[in-house]
Amino acid sequence: MSVLSLRRDTATPVVASPVVVSAVEVGKRYGEGDAHVDALRGVSLEIEEARLTAIMGPSGSGKSTLMHILAGLDRPSAGSVSIDGVDITAMNDKQLTLLRRAKIGFVFQFFNLLPMLTAEENILLPLSIAGRKPEQEWLEELLEKVGIGDRRRHRPAELSGGQQQRVAVARALLSRPSVLFADEPTGNLDSHTSDEVLSLLRDSVDELGQTTVMVTHDAHAAALADRILFLADGQIVKEVRESTAAEVLAAMQEVSGR
């Protein structure tokens, strides 16, 4: 399949930024023989620094598989992935764990907070596991930025869904990761709360220079991205930059109808 590219203002050149994550001819096969399924088929891409990149596609297109491989949570059957210029494909489990702690932040749909810990303790947990102490000034700034400074002593059950996701975002940002991966970050939230969390992710890119990759099925969410990659049948088939929700929906319909 050919990759199509669409930009709203084709007269304005897109200035290249340093590449944080790259994939070269990545494939992922499940099963053997006639029963095998190719979830990804020769995917190549580059994720630019300080940009929000969204990944969209129909159910079964391979978008979550791609994110997991880019984040070192799964291994490709073919091809290679690099983060900050380091090939992670041949790393063993221990090396991957250390790399994720140092360079990757995660935000998931269901928050993944520990119920017995306070909001602040949940935010600090990855650093605690790694035996690292937080920068107190950065922690305080982060709590204020995500709007949960006054809820830091509350446990997840005492927080709204939006507040829990804010805790998850703060946890992902605390280590100043090279790249933050967000997997359907608003899929479990109402529209108003979704907007707040999306604004927080967008602000982290614009104000903190946080490189972010977001898998989403929501056209409104994707429209906030600097760049949107569309997958179908395990391949990138379309790329859109700086689009409206209506343009994203139209592109999604085109991809789904292939």
C-alpha cells in the first residue's frame, strides 16, 4: 500500500525535528503456518522530538501492537526499533526494563494506579522502584501543572476519573522521559474530562517539549496532534498533519473503507 500525506497548508514547509523513536520495516506475526496472523507488515516511521503524534486505525489494524513494540513492551518478529539512537530490538528483558524506567513514560486507559497508595505515592512509585529520589522542585511544579496539588494525599478511590488520569500523566512525566506513550488515554472518561486530559497532554508537548505518541480512536483527540498516522491491515497507509476533527474523521472513513 502507498502512504498518502495530507497537510492543511501545503505552502508552509514542515521543519524537521530530531528523531526520538524510529522503526525500520517492523513486522509482527502471531501463530505459524496457515493459521498465522500478521499484525504489522513492514512498518517504518520516525517520531520527532517535542511533537504529539497520534496513531489511528480500525479495530485490528495493529495500532496497539505498534505502540507496544515502539515502547519496548513487545518484540517485533522482524525489523528494528531505536529510542534516542539506541537499538532496543536485541535487548534482553532486564535491559528493556532499565530502558523503560529511564526513557519511557506510559499513560493507559484504565489509569493503572495502586489503590492503597496516595496520589503522590503513585506518582513517585516508578522512581521508588528504580531507587531514585525525585527532584522536589519538579515534583511540586508537576503537581501544580496537572492540577492535583490539593489532592496529593487522596487515594484513587477518592479521586474522579479525570483526577486519576492526571495522576497517571504526572507519574509518566516525573522522570522527564524521552518519549511518553498514551494508549487511549481518554477512552474511560466523559467528554468534558477528556478535554481536560487532552489539554494537559498538549500542554506537556508545547510547554515542556515532551515527545508524545498517542493511540486513539477519537477524532477530536487526534485533531490536537501535530501529526496523525493511520494504520490498516498492519501498515501505515495515510499521514495527516495539523487537521481538524472533521478532516480526521474523513481520513478515518477512507482508511476504514480500503
